[in-house]
Amino acid sequence: MYKNCYKNKKVIVTGNTGFKGAWLTIWLVKLGAKVIGISKDIPTEPSIFQELKLNDKIEHYFENICNLEKVKEIIVKTKPDYIFNLAAQPIVSKSYKEPIETFNTNVLGTLNILESLKFLTNKCKVIMITSDKCYHNVEQIWGYKENDELGGLDPYSASKAAAELVIRAYVHSYFNKSDSNIKIVSVRAGNVIGGGDWALNRIVPDCIKAWVSNHPVSIRNPNSTRPWQHVLEPLSGYLRVGQLMNDDKMMFKNGEPYNFGPNSDQNYTVLELLKQIKVDFKATEIKKYFNIDSNSSFHEAGLLKLNCDKALFQLQWKPVLDFKQTAFFTSKWYDNYYNKEIDLYDFTNNQIDEYHELAKIKSISWAI
């Protein structure tokens, strides 16, 4: 798996105490990497980072990426081989209430990582994680390609589009030479679900917390469609990018963006997702499992799709799980969390192994 390219490598993961960051940390530890985490706090309660005791398995710094001097100090001191920047304010609804924090974290934080790279003397591959919401979304029925217009009608989306512009400017201005030690790629994915997500105002955590309390979950837009994908799908893409950045034959263009999402026929509505999650979530016997809340105070897109052909053809990456498998992986993690059938760290690793085996069956390049 990934041909041992991460074994014994120093890998910084920012935002490693969050949902996606914790899953990436687990996978990198499994691959033999020496993980260095940077995050400002434990963002949720419960916390997947704490539940899996990841602090015992990595080197960790509680620092805010908005603090340039601290970020630069850690990066220069540790001399990482890779950086995966996942630190973000990731919640659309929160971005309306706290726009300054959203722009500071998502734009200034990105800027601080890039500025710190100017002081590195070793070779480093940098994967900057933004979002599918960086595109100017006019709710077109075909998926957005990497060269489509950037934009955003809410503070979160605009901050991610701005982060992309910052990445592009720094690559062009400081890391544009063919012999640059710093290689940078930006990656875009969204609507990620999976076990261990406890963030507020996200559909799956909201469901789980409501259902285990024997209450129906309130949903705002049941007919909105999203490219739902399990957390392991984009992470496999991020790791694949990092793997191929070592291959001189690939001739990566610095600053190259890539989309990672499900197959184009896998856009399902919020209501369809709820129904499928409920099928496999056995920790509750609730009958009425949702209410529709029509009092949403902020704009949400009704349709969002990505075109991932570039990742398929250039990286030989493609998604592994279909919609039902995505929901099943998610439900079973939460079931195990509440029923405590298997040690949670072992169960999480088992899901990575199962995902790997399914990828091998499909002859996906990174898995072989």
C-alpha cells in the first residue's frame, strides 16, 4: 500500500485533532510515518482524537496556525518530508456567525504555512486541503473541473476560494523554479462522512446524537443533493498525490489542483442519506427519525458536483465505495462506538484494512 513511500518519513498534519485529520493520522501511523500534529485545540466532544488516544502515538503541538512565528518554528525545526494542511474552520453555518475566525483560519492559516515553507532547506511535498465549495457554484448539473471559476456566496466558501488564490500566488512567486525543494498540490473534496465526526451542524453527527437520545433529527433541506463520500476516499487521494510527487516521471506542475469525489452518478439527497444511515444504525429503535426545519437562516446550495476525471487519468485514482457501502462504513463505526464490541482504535484500523482490500479487488493503483 503506497509502496512504503511514507515509512519513516516525517509528516506534519495540521488540524490533526479534527475528524479528517484524525483519520489521516491513523492511516499514516499505519503506514509507518512519523506523524507531527499541529492543532489549536480539541474541536469536539466527544473527540475521535481523544477516543483513539492518538496523542500517545504521535508528536503533537497545540498551536494555532494563525500564529506565523510558532508555525514557522515547528516547520523549520522538524524538517518534514510531507505536510498535509487540514487545519480549517470547516462549518458553513459557523462561518456566518464567525466570519473573522473563518477567514483568519482558512486564509491567513494557509498563508502562514506557505510563508514558513520559504525557510525550509530540505525537500518537502505539501498537500494543501481546501474544499469543493471553493468553486463559484451556479448549481450546474455537470461537475466542476479544476479550472472552473472560483468563488463563494458565503464566508466559508469564499474563504476556501481565497485560500486557493493564496496558494496559486505563492507557488508562482516563490516556488516556481524547476529545482525548487518545495512541491505543492491543492486538493478539493467535500461532503465527507464517516465514523468519529462530532462537529455541530453536520448531517451525520446531528443524526447520531439525536437518534441515540431517541429524538428525530431536524434537517433543513431534505432534497439537497451532495456528492457524499466516506472519509477514506479523499484521504486515499491525498496520500496518492503525496506518493506520486516522489515520481520524477510525473512532472507535477507546482500548485496543481485535484478534485476527489464519488462517481458522477452518486449524488444523493440528504433524505436518501438519512434513510440509508438508519438502515445500518442499530443503536436506536426510534420510529420517527427526522423533522424538516424550514427556518434555515443561511444560504445553502441545492446541488454540488465535482468532475474527478483529472485524478482518474493523471493519478489513476478512483473511488472505492458505493453509496450503500459509504453509509454502512459510517453506521458501523458509530454502532461500535456505542456498543463497544471492539476496541475503537482496532475497529478504525480494521475499516482502513477493509477499504484497502476493496481497493485491491478493483485494482486501484495505490492499493496494489
